[in-house]
Amino acid sequence: MEATGYAVFGAPLKRFRRAAALTQEELAARAGYSAVYVSMLERGQRLPHPATVELLADVLDVSPHDRELLRNAARRDGTAVPADLAGTAASQLLVGRAHELSAIEQHLVGRAPPVLALAGEPGIGKSRLLQEAAGYGASFGWQVLRGGCQRRGGQEPYAPLPGTLGRYAHGQEPERLRAALRGCAWLARLLPELADLLEPLPAWTIPPEQERRLVVDAVIRFLGAIAGPAGTLLVLDDLQWASPDALDLLTALAHAAPVVPIRVIGAYRDTDVRPGDPLADTLTDLAHAGLVTRLAPAPLADRDAARLFDHLVTDAPPALRARLLARAQGIPFYLVSCAQAVRAGAMTTDTDGTGDTNDAVALAMLPWDVAQSVRPRRRARCSMWRRWWGDKPRAPCSLPRLAVRMMNCSRRWMSPTACVSWRKRGTTTVSCTT
Ligand SMILES: Nc1ncnc2c1ncn2[C@@H]1O[C@H](COP(=O)(O)OP(=O)(O)OP(=O)(O)O)[C@@H](O)[C@H]1O
Ligand SMILES: [Mg+2]
């Protein structure tokens, strides 16, 4: 990408970094970005996302006046990040994830295959990374379209594409939209509500396979027509619930990517995808064609987990803080949930009166909405467990010490209850009750 007016941000950033006596590498490490990215910001080759501006200002510990200066400098460039993306990202802290952000950056500058698949267990932080990726994408000049699948939305043809394209279309001026829809008549199969703006479909019927091909062509043409300077970026969440025809469509988009500037960043729960599932087959095919990179975010490092927890709760008793951090095992969702519960006064140092915070008791004491959210995640983790060990251990049972030691290598897959009893007895009771 050419250097542009983005330099208006790069110059003060460089000045403040030097004033803080930091190298680009040091600033990057502290902010959780790659040194390449910081260098690009300073050279005016990248426009930072609003959340990035806040983070850099925090790390550089600039005065309120200088923070405002940075914010304005980022804004003055005119390549505004869409409000819905900017607002949500800016309000949240992102800890760690330097490796993942660097991979996203590589993806956006075209040094990687056209599809980036974020895979991981529930709560590991996939959606949060997608949010960041969307912000990055917008600042890198991509037209970003965001969407996600619903657990029971897979029945809708091509879900989640109709919702994703529909949301974009509804935010556009009719004339601009009409121009972008030229030659895309078959898009009516996805978005019947746009029929008035589309050319009429032929009156005769055609075989379903041909119709699917025409729909795919129309989507590709439309995404090409609405592209930003860099192209069109689809950011799609929860692909484990995507419909099979949507996955075929994504495959077609990936194959079209060398000709039409389209990129896809998708996230899915790998705990919910078994061999032979449509998504597993799609990813295998894309991998064979060299069209996908898989990125599996790890649990947060201890330092980052503590930073997130302390950002959310400032006055947790040290013993409770230590215990919750240990129990969360770097899974952001657990950290956030526990922090909410502590803030609501639902968790104390000794919730079950025995000196240890029993998991079931702790769950019972969580606010109702948090508990509702924890339960399916714990169930998904247990389903991973069952896949490894079969259905037999579903009822409580003891496992040999050696087996438990082996499992300890992947303790993040064990239910917290199992971990606690393992630690106490050297054998564990495997319980998948949720
Ligand atoms: N690196 C991070 N820094 C700060 N907060 C984070 C980070 N990663 C995730 N979170 C927060 O943790 C919570 C869970 O993350 P997220 O929703 O992204 O998980 P997920 O992997 O998408 O889960 P699911 O599979 O259930 O959709 C969210 O509140 C999110 O904002
Ligand atoms: Mg998610």
C-alpha cells in the first residue's frame, strides 16, 4: 500500500514513542502488535483502528491532550472505520494476541491464502479477534462485511450470507446500491427483498445446479462491485453453524479470489466440528487447494489473563483473584464471566465454606445470564472430552493416575471439576453434568 495522508498519525506516534524511550519493537511488544505494524503506522502506510489508538496511547502513557491529538490525527485521514465496528472495538481492551494480529495483518496485505479460519474452543476469543480483524480490515482499505451464523439458522439457504449482504445493502443509498447490483439478478435468490432494485430473473426454470452457479456468480460480482480500495473482506462468525450451500459459496469465493479482490476471515468452534461435517470437508478441500490458513488462538498467557481480569475488576481480594485466574486457565470467556460475577458480588473467597471455591457452587452463584452462557460452553468442552474418551466416562468414574497425568498435558479440555478432583486425589471423577 502506498504511503498516504496516514502519515499525519505516524509522525506524532513516532514523537511520543521516542519521548517514552521505546524502540518500535518495545512499543509493539507492549501493545501486543507486531513491530512491522508499528513501523507501518509510523511510516504512514497504515491507518490505526480507534481501539489501536487507545491502546498505543495507554502504552505510551501520553497526556490527555496528546491522546486527543492522536485520536484526531487518526480521524483526520478520512478513511473512517464504520461506526458500528469502531464503537464496539474501542470500548474493549484487547490483551495479548500479537501472533494472531500479525497473522491477520499478513492476510490483509495479501501475503496469505484468501481464507483465514480462526478455530478454537468456546470462549477462547475468536469473536473478539474477528472484531479486531474487521477494524483492521477497514483501516487497511477493505470494504468489510460482517456476519455470523445462528445455532438454528443453518436451515436458511446460504446462511449466513443473506444476513451479511442484507445488512450491508440496507445501509446504502438506493442509487449506489442499484449501480452495485447491476448484472446481479440472481442475487434475488439470497435477498428477495432487493427484487425491486434487481433486473428481473428469466421466466423459465433452470436446473438447480445451474441456478446455484448463477447465484454464486452474482454474489462474486456484487462483492467486486462494492469493493473498497483493497477489496471486499467478509468477516464471518460461528461458521460451525453455516449451511452447506453457504460453505460451497465460500469455497467459490476463495477460488475467485485471485481474480476478484475478496478475502474471508471466518471463525468456528472446532469442538463442534467432527470429521465428515460440511465445514470439516470444506476446510479440507480448501487446504488441499492451498486456499486457507488455519489459526488456533491459544489460551491467554498468565500475564495477559491477569491484565484482562484486573482491567475488569480492580478490587478483587488477592486470594480470590489468584484462584479465579488459575481456574480460568487463560480462557477469556471464563475470565470475563468471573469478573462479572465478582463485580456483582456473587463470588467470594470462600463460596462453599470449605476454603475452596467449588465449581458447581460457583456456577450456581453466578448471575443468571452469565450462568446461562457458561453452561453450553462447558458442555462443548465436555463433548470434546467424550470424543477422546468415548461415551463411557459420562457417568462418574475413576481413571488411572497415568491416564490423568497424560490428560493433564491438555488440561484446558478438562472440566474444572475434574481438574480440582485430580489435584486433590491424583485420580479424577469425570463428570459431564452441566
Ligand atoms: N484477547 C482478549 N482481550 C480481552 N478480552 C477478550 C480477549 N479475547 C476475548 N475476550 C473477551 O472474552 C469474552 C469471550 O470471547 P469471545 O466471545 O471472543 O469468545 P469466542 O471464542 O467467540 O466464544 P464462542 O465460541 O462462544 O463464540 C468476550 O467478552 C471477549 O470480549
Ligand atoms: Mg464467538
